[in-house]
Amino acid sequence: MKRFGVLLGALVLAACCIWAITGSTDYETAVASGENNADVEAAIVGADNVILSLGGYASESGLIDTLSDEEIQTQIAAYNAQVDAYFTEDCVHYTNLKEMNQYYLEGALTGKVYYIVSSGNLDCKLTSIRYTDDATTAEANGYILGYANHVESEDDGGFDINCASNLLSLTAKLEKIDGTWKVCEYTYDYVEDWVPGDNANAASDQVSIANIADTTYSSFQEAYQAASEISVEEECTIHLEDVVDTDAETIVTVE
Amino acid sequence: MMKRKIVARSFLVRATALAGAVALFATSILAYNGSNAVSYSDRHALNPSYLYSYYDGADCANFVSQCLMAGGMTTNSTWTMNSTAWINADALKNYLRDNNLATKIGSWSKNGTPEPYKTYAYIDNSANMTASDVGRVVVFYDWESDGIMNHAALFVANNSATWDSTADGNVTGDLINQHTKNRKRVIWNADKRNDRALYTRIYAFRIN
């Protein structure tokens, strides 16, 4: 009877150990799943897009002055919704971006054109992601390539095109809130930049693109049309591969 | 007799202390030479010195620190080669400010920004710095508008033509030298080559 008790105890202990080991492995696998990694990357890219679109508005004249107060408030609300979607409320960018966007759209941009024709991210590579064991927070490192292409009024009354693309190194901390990853800390530094005309040579289409960017236009519509013809995705000569092995697996750890 | 000796010794101690203080003051004020800082900066903006470590992808403050040392700023246990205050832009700013080695002379951004880190809109490519500021002003960049400096550069020329018209356009203005990305005599506000210029705040600190 005593021997049976010892045997039973050993069996229970072994079962617990097997459950703990396999359960833990399953759990870590789940935490470090491709789905989570993709969601973390999407959150970072989304957050970066919100920064790139700061001060953006839609206006046929290029001027914010021609919009009604209601239209301006609608555009501010749309931007705020983007901030809500990608940043946690305690993130410094959450407050900064909302306040600055409102500052620009309600006054600082009045009387001048600062019109974002297009902006966004061309590529992103996370080199590492570290999750906490409860899978509610993560810290990621990597690189991101973004751009902003905009028309700007000059003091002489003309309109210039400013188009820049920057490759950044990034560190981000994220929290999973109601099943959605949001950025709570985001810092970056510039590694490389591109403007139309960089690395241009006589045989390259970039010469014409550089000319577009160097030209001062007499009307907003003319400049807008020319800016729309710049395809940063195709023209940009900086790539993530220049600084990081994009084929390498993202290093994922769980602590 | 004894009393006279004590008075004489006391006078000697005070005179020595005063002379030391004056020498220290003179060293910190007179020794700094902006031209020397600019010369070093021009020489190594595109060709980093092999005498120092090179922080690939993050060499800006390290480079500015080298320039300041070339200008005559003396090192100490806090600000010495490869120390945090030497290689980190925010730590360098804090070191210069907190030790009264530099004073903030301006803050700018693309269209001005509200408090808590208020900045004024830069109207053109001039930061309104003068010829006497050349080599004596460190320009700090806060990419994320959070009050923490992410980048540093040295002011090297006022109202001059940029050496990189592709990056800046064919313009004149105040110029800086910097590392990461390594650039020589380019427009200080980085306006044309910054895809998030609206979110960038720039601060200038003049060496005292």
C-alpha cells in the first residue's frame, strides 16, 4: 500500500513536470509567434506614420485658411484618432503629437502652404523583440525607412517641393491593450537620408526628379502636380539592406 | 612678531587662492578658440580621426566633443574621451549647461512649437548667429520633441553657401559640420533633408 502511494506520488510529480515543461514551451511559442511579431511591427510602422503625417491636412488651395472651423476640427479629430490607435495615453508622443498638430492646424500654418502630398513608410526591419512572460509588453529594436513629400510656400510667393526620405534606427516599447499592441516609448536616430537628386547621374531618371525638386513653381496646383509625379518608392536610393541583414530572422526572446 | 607671521601667512594663502581662481577662470574663458574647433571640424567632418573611437551610426556627440577639445575645452573625469557626457548628445548638453560652460542662445523649429519646449519658427536658413559665434556654438537636435537631445553639430560658418546643394538646395545660411550622417558645411536646420521636420526642435548653446 505504501509502495503504491509512493508510485502514485511519483507519477503525479512526473505529470506535473511534463505539463509544466510542455505548457511553458507552448506558451513561449505562442508569445513569440509570428502573429505577435507582425502585430508589433505593424504598431511601430503605424506610430511612425502618425509622426510623418503631423501637420497634414486636405485643402484644394493648399492653404488651411480656406477651410472652415468645422473642417479643421474634423481633420484634427481624424489625426487624434490615429494617435489614439497607435500610442498609449502615457506615451510622451501621445500628448506631443496631438498638441502640436492642433497648434499647427489652428494657427501656426495659417497664411502659408505646408501641404503633405504623400508620406509613409517604405520598409521596416525589426532586429529584435523582447517580450515579458505575460506577453503584455514588448521592446523592439530595428530600422525603419520613411519619407515625406510636401509642397511649401516661399517668401517670394513661389512654391517649392521638399521631398526627403530618412532611414532611422529605432527602439520602441509597446503594451498590449485589449488585444492591440500600442507604442508607449519610441526613440529614433537618423542613419541615412535621401533627397531627389542624391546619387543622380546623367543616365538616371533621378536627374529629372532632381530638377522637379529644385524648381520653384508659380502656383500651388502646379507644384502639387509635380510633387505627385515623384515616386519615392521607386526613386529612393537608400535601402534597409545597406545597414542590416534583412533576411536574418528577428531575434525573439521571452523574459 | 608671532601675530605678524600669522597675518603674512594668511595673506599668502589668500593671494595664492585668488591667483589660482584667476588662472582657472582665464583658462576656461580665454583658452577656448573657435577657429581651432572649426579647423578640426572641417578636417574630420568627412574623414573621422583615427585617434578617437568612431561610433558607427551614432558619432555626432563624439565628434562635437572632439571639436570642443580641439578648441581648447579641457577634459575632466565627467567629460573625457568615451564618457557618457562625451558621446551622448543629451548628456553633452547637460554637461555644458550644468557646469556653466555654455548658455542657451536660441531654440527653433520649422513652424514654431508651444510649451513646454517652446521654439520659434525659423524663417530662412539663418539662425541669426554671428561671425564671433563660429566654432563656439553647439547645435542640438531633439528629433522627437520630448526635450531630450538626440543629435549634436558644430556651428562653423554664418551666412555662407552650403557645400551640399543636393541636400540643401542652392542656398546660403548658417552652416554646421556633423557626424552621422557625416556632413561638411551644410545648412544648420536640416530642413530639406528631414522627413519629419515639423516634429524636430533645435537648440543652440554658446560656449561661455
